[in-house]
Amino acid sequence: LQRPRGGRMEVLEEDKEEEQREEEALKAREVGGERRDAEGTSPADQARAPKDVPEFDWSSVDTSQLPSSYKTNSPTEKKLLRVADNFLQQYAHLCPDREPLLLHPVNECGIEKFVSTTVRPTLLPYTELYHWEGCASFVSNYLTMEPLKSPIAPPSSLYSPTTILKYQRGNCFDFSVLLCSMLIGAGYDAYCVNGYATHNICTMDETLEVCPLLRKPPEVPKEGEKKSSKYRVKSPPDLQSKFELQQEAKKEAETAAAREKAEKKEEAKATEMEKPKRDPLYGLRVHAWVLVLSGKREVPETFFINPFTGNSHSPTDEQFLGIESVWNHRNYWVNMQDCSNGCKDLIFDLGDSIRWEFMLLGTDKPHLLLPDAEEEEELLDRDMDNAETEEEDRRFDMPPSWVAPIQISPREFETRSPQGRKVILYKEAKLEKWAPYLNRNGLVQRLTVYADSHYSKVVEVREWFKNREDKLERREVNRQAQLTMEHFHPGHLLGLKAHIYTSMEPETERTMEFYNEARVDGLQKHTENAHEMTDYFEGREDFLYLRHVEFGKRVKKIQIAGTRTDINSRPIVQIKECFHRNPQKPADEDVAERIFLIAEERINLTYHLKDKYITASKKNFHKGAERDRKGNEIIMTPEMCITYQAGSFETDTKLLHLYKLLQKLMEEEKRLKHEIWESATEVLEILKIREDEEADIKLTVSIYDTERNEKRRQEYEAMDNLMEDDLLGQEEQELDYLAPFLLQIGNVEKMSKWQALRIKEDCLTDFKQRLTHKANIIHAHLQKEVEELQKKDQWYQENQNQLSMEDETDFLAYCSETMFRIRVLALRLKREKQMAPQKYLALEEKLRKDPRLSGHLGHP
């Protein structure tokens, strides 16, 4: 072994006063352990270790049920311990200024075990744990962090990963061994690291780190602007005074400089306040983490994993200050490189015997050859003369791990955190995590953003949900703007995708997004406030993509039966619709925009642009009155339509075509008014449904979740038993279906085969007629209700301007009740058509097995 160039103490040797403070701190820790703040714990400590949770007593661990490998050492393990002691003696002799290595601490049974044999490579049967992100996240969430007894020395004991999983707690070495076992099992080239780190890393203090959920994604560099053609149109000359522009720019620059100076001053002040206090043990705090080398599993670059947080770090991260040794399940390596600059300059080529001293010769890492042949010969001669016995002791493979197979049940994997809850404090943010089904509302994660570092003023709250029957995925509440955003998974009752609102009251400002594939009308987004309403469509056959409605002042109120509130009658002032280009029509006949100016009784049409044209054709209609005072129809006049035909000086003089187009547009206007009323009613229905869903939140349970479905299974069995009893009672009370046909024969015993077949056919024919008659009756009722609704709607359209408020209320109540009856009849008719073939086959099977017919038909 060779002495490393530089030591850990070089980082600390700044002045004598600093050394004295460090010595005093070290003495205090050796005598009484690390002291905590007398006034109380930090917010991070409160989040990690609540006051009501007592410190765990590891001496109370039950070892009676552990396997024999935990309590004894095999001959190979004993030999390995002798090799480790010999290695440690040489290391202490050649490197007296370095800290002792962690080689064979005791396990939970008090038996010394080599650290490499504590690593148990395991691939768990969960797809999430096939990648390093899932493994790191699971370990950081599942275990509770415990600090080292001495912050400047490795632990004297190292328990098995199975015991750590059982009690769900451990120090950084326990975290690292478990994570390394999972990563090696998943195919990664992973190693446990014994080194040094900063105070924040060692104590899991993330109050100075930005929450990962709040980090902005890296900006994509913009592509360079394309060179413009030399034939482009020249820009008009700038006629402004250059002197005035210079003076304005000078003033703006001075103002910007003053503002930037003030901002920098404030940022420097804030940075100084947020800067962590000086750590007297800087560079001496022991920490363990995981090293993942590049190569396997398509890992492009070597990186670190902090097991406390599950985050990845670059080897150049300044928070990792040095490495003493690394190990996996096959070998143990000691770092022989200078760590005065942390881990920035380290080379992680474990096959380089100059930079990394390995303990066993049976390593899978290649050894680098010395470039000088003479030095190589000298080294070989020295090895032949002085290290023959050492090679015999060291040349053997690492014994298998003494740890039992690592197992995690599905329930434990789902629970993740101890007691199913974990709280992490970040910079001006708090992240809370829960296990699925722990909260009755399905809440699994909540991020609270604060305006200050004292976590007193809430700015924003983000919540994530799972297994909600209403398909709610996440909710974001901005406390400052009083704005709520809800996002839904596909499958909501009304196809809802997102809901953005300030209040759940109707006719307030809101935006609703829908999964347009699940809707018949192709509605994608709906926005509204007290005066406007806009609908965005996608994939419609009529190429409509936008509808904008403007409302006037409210005049009277209308009560809709079955709704939770009144709809204030908002008169429609204007309706604007926009259409995509229909390639099946000529451009000057394909409407691009139509505006219904209801208050002005005008209709404006704008058509799509024709090729090589810069103006579009237009038609502006003035409706006027349909009838005069005597009831006579008003004749179409040229003044009622102003036409502009792009590319032609002639106007359409055929009033008949214009009259038919005007009549069609007036019918469209009536239809649009009805659709707008339906849209407003649908919004009210969505609000009512959302209130009901939030008042009675229900969670869905997978059919494969046998533990949670046990109670439901018992309930279903009880219900099935009751239904069977009811069916048996009904069967006893049912009339004989063959009685009317058997009466025609008289003596059943003397019935011939031909008569039995005839009775069977007559019974089936009669049953088929009854099923058809029943379906016809339902269909007739359905048609009658539809016709009556159409007549009522036509009456309403003709007398709309003459109706009183009570008449309109009665009409809306009638429409609501009639639509309900139509839906019920349609469902009954559909169910009857689906069940008729099944009922027919069931009766045929009963007749085939009936003993009164089977004996004469010749089959059971």
C-alpha cells in the first residue's frame, strides 16, 4: 500500500482558532455525542422525526428466528476475516494518518461479518424496481433515517438488509447496503461508498434545496434564425430622431442598471441569510452513499446516489468531500487518490491498482500494466520474493452473502413510508407523501409552497390523487389568485379533462377542458364568465371549431326543475362561429365565419379566401320582421342583403337564393339558441356532479387486490345468497308455462311425439310474440314522448316573445321531465332488445328439460 497524496485534514487547516474549535467540538462529541439545539429542533428535524415518536432501541431486535448464517461464520468467512485483519494491519502501518477502514463490523447477532458479504444482490418482482430511479425512491421513502452515533466515525455494527426492511429504519450505511443490493440485482454496476460529505447531506437537511417538483426543465437552445431572402420587401425608413432615441435608451439603461443593482443587493442579502452556518466538523462527517459506474444497463456516465433522498449527483458535486473505500458483493477497494478537492479529481477505474488498492485478487476489474518494463520486472521480482504467502491467503473468491433472501410483499411495497406517511421540507416548500388508500379522499401526495423560509404564509398547494372513482388526478390551488385547477384521468362521467375556476357558483369565470374523443359534439374546451361564453371544438363533421357568445344584462329569472339553483335569463346579444376549410366546397361558398347580431337583427357571413386572393367574399343580412302587423309575410328586398363577391363586380340579383339562405340562417339561429341553453344547463349539471363527488368521495379497488376486496367479496356472497332465496321463492310462485297448451290435449300420458313437438313450438312462438309485443309497446311510448316534446318545442318557438315568466318556467319543467322519461324508455328498449334472445334460449332450454315433454321427445 502507498500513502495517499494529501489528507482530509488539509481541508480544515486554515488557522489555529479553527483547529481549537474543531478539537473542542470533537471532544464534546466523544464525551456526550452530538449536541442538539437547546431551544428546539429545526423544521427539517421536526419533519423527519416527530416528537411523539420515541428513539428506536436496537438492542430489542428479536434474533431468535434468524437463520444460522446470521449467528455463525462458515470456514470460508473465517478465512476471509483473517485476510481482512492482515489487510487492515498493513494499511494501518503504511497509512497511519488515515482513518480506520470499515471492514468487518458486527451484525444484529453480534457476529463479525465482512461488509461485502452483507450485500445481497436481489431483483424484486416489481417493474418499478427494474430501474435505479425506482429503487432509490423506494429505499428513501420506505426507511426512516437515523443519524450515526458518532458523526466522524463509521458505525461499529452493520445489520442485514432483511432486518433493516423489517424495522424500516437505519443509518446511511444501512440505506446504502440495501440500495446497492437492489441495484446489483437489477443489473447495475453499483458499489457502497464509505466517505465524507457536508452537514446537509449527512443529516438529510434539504431546506436549502429547491423541491424537484418545482425545478424548471432545462431550456432548449433556440435554432438560429434563417437568413432572409435578398428579394424580401424593404422595411420603411425610420423617421424618428436618433438623438431622442439615444437619450431614451440612456435613461432606460440607467434605470435598468439601478434596478439590477438593487436586485443584486437583495439577492446577495437573501443568499447571505440562506447560507448555511459554518460547520466545525466540515470534512470529517462520515457518510455512506452508492456509486454507479458507467457501462452496464446503458449508463452513460458515472454518478452518485444519495440513499437518504434517492437523488442522483455528479461525482464533481461539492457536497461529497472524499472517499475512503468502496465495496460490492465481490471485492473491497481502498481509494489511494488525493481528496483535498473533494471527489472532483477522482478517477473511478477500479482496475487501476495505483489509484485503487483492492483486497482480494479475485476481482472482476482488469489491472492496468505499468508502462516501464524495468519497473514491471522489479515489481514481479519483489512480489515473487516477499508476497508468496500473501497471495495464497488473498487468492480466493468472495464467499456468498450470509443474508437471507430480500423479500418485500405487495402490501409493504405499496405502503412505502413508515405508517404510510412521510414529510420532506425543501426551500420554502413542504412535500407530504401518503400510501394509496390511506386517506379516504385518495390523496397520495401534497406539495405546499410558502412565501418565506419560516413556512408561515402559504402561496400554492398542489395535490395528487389515486384510485378516485371520479378520475380526479391532481388539484392545484393558488391562494393568492384564489384560482383552483383540477385535472382528471380519462373516463370521467362527462368526459371532463380539466376544470379551472375561482368559485363553484354558476356563471362565474371558469374554464372546462374535455376529452373530445369521448363526446359526440367534439367539445374540447369551454370558457365562460358572467358576460361571455366560448366553446372550442375539434373533429366535427361541419368543420366548426369555435363558438363565441356574448350576453346582455339579466332581465328575469327562470327556475329549472331538478337543478340546484336558478338560471338568470341572460339575453343573447351576439353569436359568432368559426369554421375550418371544407375542401369539398368552393372557397367562396364555404363559410369561414358567421356572426348572428341578435340585438341588431343582422347576420354577417364571411367566406374562406380563394387562392391568390387577399379579400374574402361576404354577405350581410338584415332580418327585419318576418310578418307585418296584418300577419302577411314580408317579401325579400335587395336592401335586406349586402353582398361582396371577391374577384367580381357583379352582385347576386337572385333574391330567391338569398331568401332561402336567410330562412336557413334564421333556423340555424333558433337551433343555436337552444344549443347555448343546453350548454349552460350542462355546465350546471357538471357543477352539481362535482359537488356530489366531493361530498361523497369513493375509491376504486382493483379486482386483483384480494386483501381490500375481502369484505366486498363477503358482501357479494351474502347478497347472492339472498338473491338465490328470492329466485327460489319466485320460481315456486310462477305459473306453469305449459299449462295453457297441455289443456288442449287433455291426457298428457297418451301424448304422442308429434303433439309434444307441436306444444313446444307453440309455446316458443307465443313467447316470441309476447317479447315483440312488449318491445313495440315501449317503442310506441318512446315515439309518443318524442313527438309531444317536438310539438311543445315548436309551440315555444312560435310564442316565445309572448310568454310570461310562469309559462317559461312551466315549459322548462315540462322539458326536463319529458327528457327524463325519454331516457328511461330508451334504456328499457335497449335492454329489452339485448335480453330477448337470452330469454328465448333460456325458455327453449327449460322446455327441452321439462319431464312432461322430454319423455315423449326421446331426450332428457
